[in-house]
Amino acid sequence: MLTVQPFQIEVQQPVLDDLQTRLRQTRWPDAPDDIGWNYGTDPVFLKSLVDYWQNGYDWRKHEAALNQFPQFTAEIDGATIHFLHITSSNPNAKPLLLLHGWPDSFYRYHKVIPLLTKDYDLVIPSIPGFGFSSKIAMTDDGSARVFSKLMQEALGYPTFFAAGGDIGQGIAKSLANLFPGTVSAIHLSDVGYPDGSEDWSQMSPAEQAFGQFIQGWWYREGAYAMLHSTKPQTQAYGLNDSPAGLAAWIIEKFNTWRTPQGTLEDNFTKDELITNVMIYWVTQTINSSMRTYAIDTPEKLASSQKVMVPTAVAIFPGDAPTPREWAERRVNLQRFTQMEKGGHFAALEAPEIWAGEVDAFFKSIPAK
């Protein structure tokens, strides 16, 4: 068994004092009048957010709220892995691993904890390179091997479920393919996207239309991923130095990838947005999180192979319009749901909807 140590978030006061100084000294760039979100992060919104960050936001309050959840660390394959472990009072509860992506954090799942702990033991890690885990970027397969050891050797679960989106879906697929006897089923909010290497003659009209959509999306929205995968170090100097810059880089994605209706604050509170940014700021993990995109590996990752364990896919309106045929091509699809509300961070944005969908699927899977 691997050794598990209790953990509490305890940000030193000088870190918070330095943050306040940096926020006060933000050197704002110019912006066209009434530009809104058309060129990136809305300058009017960001200035109001920074003002609230300085004068209204209380990190200690949110730190205490997060510390109400049992947290731990474990040393696995040379990395310190931080995770929440909330056990159910139900003796028949199933272990469920919840995997976040970028630019969110384990905080994505804090609202669904009370919705799922009746029937599940929840394990919610900071994936390698993120949050309170080590600043070691790993591939999907590398993270999958770490989390298999976490679940089996550190926590003693012989089998478990996994759910995730974004980078988390890649890790979940690697887990399913590398450890099919251990992973009973997975739930995903995306299954990856066409990259141009597919034989379009073998794709349905819906898949071809999806491929065209993704191609256009990369031209409109994919610049961040190209920077992360090629020059993350260059970007990191500014983001690790400026809290306003870090917030702009992260929060623009929360706006772009949310439920299409309404405004950003209709879907996330300022406190939620800032707390997620704070996890990157106080841990200084923006660089290692971006570096995850740049890892070059000669082998074909297990996450790129079709998943054969039972899989559910839920597509939220703020995410890419994945057709059922594409999901069937990528996974052993047992459930496919077009959701009515939610976006890329659905567990934070629409927790009841996300948790209900996940629960319904996993309860349909026979225990191994």
C-alpha cells in the first residue's frame, strides 16, 4: 500500500499580501470602446472582477470551505498527488474517480460532492501539473497509471468508475484501455475531436459536418492550445507574474465554453471564477498545467484508442456538437445524451444536471 498523508490548504499570508499588491498595480492595456468579449476577455468585466478580488473576495472563507472536505496527498511515481477522498455512509457505495481538465481544477466538482456521496465514494484529484499536486506534466497514459495506483494501491479499491471532461476525458480513456479489468465504466463529456487524419469517406454526413465545425473552431478558438503545445514557457512568464493576466487567460475560456444563453455571471459567480484562478495563483501551476499540452511522446497513447469498457457520453450545449456516430467510433457507447444546459465545466455550472446524468449511467452498470 502507498502511504497517504492528510492535507489542508494553508496559503501563507505573505502570498496573499503580495497578490493584493500586484492587483493594485495592474497596468491595464488600452482597448477599443465597447469591445466586450470580441477580442478576448472583456476589459470592463475584468476590471470589475479585479476590483471585487481586491475589495470583496475572501480567500480565507473559500479556503476554509474547501478544507471541510477530507484532503490527502500520496507519493506516486515521483509525484505528489493531491486529492479529495469523501467516503459514503452507504456500505454498498461504489468508488468514483472525478477528473478535471484545463483551465479548471479539482474545484470543478465541489458542488456535486453532496449530490453523489449517498451512493459513491468520491476521489477528486488535482491531476499532475495542476493545483496542489506536483508541477510535473504528464501524458494521459502517465496520469492514468498514477491514478490506477492511487485507487488500487493507496485507497484499496479493486475496481472503480471514472468520469471526466477535457484532459480528464483523455485520462479516463487511458485508464479504461490500460486497466480494463479495473475500470468498470467511464462517463465523458467529450470523446476527442477529428484532427484531419480520418478517412472522410468512412464518416457519416453528421461526422463530416462535425469535422468541418472542429476545423473552423480551431481557427477561431484554438490559439491557446497551439501556444500551450509549442511555447508554454513564453506564455508562463506573464501569467505567473500578473494575477490580472492569469485571470484574463483562464476566465475567457469560462465565458467562451459556458452555456450559450445568458452572460458569464448567469452561469458562474465572481467568487467561483476567482477561487478557480486562485488555485492556479497560490500554487504557481499555470506553467506546468500548460506544459501538459506540450509533452512529446513517441508512442501512441492509450487514450487515442477505442474504449471497450462501457461508456456514457453527455454532450452539453456549451461544448462542441458531437454526433452520436462519432462517439460510437471512439468508445463502447452505452448511453448518449444531448443535455439541455451546461458547458465545458458542467459539474460546476449545472451540478444537479451533471450529477443526475452521471448517477443514472453508473447505476445501470453491473458491479464487477
